[in-house]
Amino acid sequence: MAASSDAVTVPAWRGRADAARTRRLRRRRAVTWPDRRPPGAGAWLVRLLVGALLMGVLVVGGTAFRVWQVARVDDRRSVDAVVVLGAAQYDGDPSSIFAARLRHAQQLLEEGLAPRIVTTGGNRAGDSFTEAEAGRRYLLDRGVPASAVIAVPVGSDTLGSLQAVAAQAGKDGWTTALLVSDPWHSLRARQMARDSGLSAWTSPTRTGPVVQTRETQFRYIVRETAALLFYQLTHASVDTETSGVG
């Protein structure tokens, strides 16, 4: 009887596959990988500059979106006072921008949302009237009772005016306010009012030259974005002597 054998016969195809796999492994080991040394100072500087640029774009874009978003909201509610932010006046006659704000404030008063309107704004060199006085006269001429209009003739910009209003509110014992201004000015004015101690919301006017064209709206959004970022960094108001919304 023939002796049995424990040897296993390997198929030819299996041997060829093993040989091919061995060759692939050898080729992989022979590959020279790129140098992974840390990037130099120049590369880090480029990364830093790109990161700062992207962060700046996000901050500016986010702020512009918030300016646009708050401009679209009329947050009217019952408050202690409707506060009209001043704008240019000419020998006691409000400019078209200021008049649009005053008419909107009168509407809010007539809706019963507040017992008083507060007009704001000081005067420029050579003016016979303050913005607050011109605004009060305009409202009285339109039939608003004198007892319902308080003039606070202080401030050459939004921040100064709102700080003066907050001081007046403390004397008179009221705390809440609806701010009336142009839509794009609403976010910055609200933040300044709250920083001054008022519980403030906004009810922007939808009439007047500031809201007439898309070009004008875009210009004011850009301007207010820059002004709000400046305020957040410095807690100071931008000097805008001719804008009425400094």
C-alpha cells in the first residue's frame, strides 16, 4: 500500500496572487513620503492673515444682517414714552426726515401706546432752535396737546440725546420707551438706549427720503454697520453732523 502524504498542493493561481501581493507591498515600502516638517513662519503668517480676514468678513456681514433684520421689525407696544430721535431742522422747521419721524410718533400716541412724546436733539452753531424744540412745535401745530410733548434739547448725536432722555426719565419716574427713527438706525439707537438705562424697543418710520430707493437703503445699511461696529468698540458715537443720526 502506498504511503500517505500530508503535503498540500497549492494551486498555481494562488501562488501568482501571493507573488503579486508581495510585489505591491515592496513598492509601497519603497515610496518616499513628503517631508512633514512644521510650516515656517511665512506660512503661519499667511494662515493668520487669512483667518483674520475671514473673521472680519463674518463680523461685518453678521452686523449688516442684524441692521437689516431689526430695520424690518416694528416692535410697537405700550410704553411710558415715544422718543423721537432728532434730525436736521431749518429755523424751526423740521427737515423731511425729521418730519416723517414726528408724524410716526404722533400716530403711536394716537393709538394709545404711550401718554407722552419726547423730542430730542440740541442745536448747531448759529441755529435759533434746537431739534427738540422744532419737533415739539411741529407736533403742537398738528394738534398734539402741549402736556403730551416733552422736549429734551440736549445732544449733538444719538448717544448724547439718549443719555439726556434717560436722565429725564429718571427724574420723571418712567423707564420704557419706543424709539422712532429711520429703519436702518434702529439697532444702534436701541443698543445705545439700553446702555443708557432705558428699556427700549423700536418702531421705525416707513416714510421719508431715507426709505425711498434701494440705493439709499443700501448706503444707510453700510453706514449704520460701520457706525454700530465703531460704537461697540469704543462706546462713542460717530460724528455725523449733517446726518441727524450720529
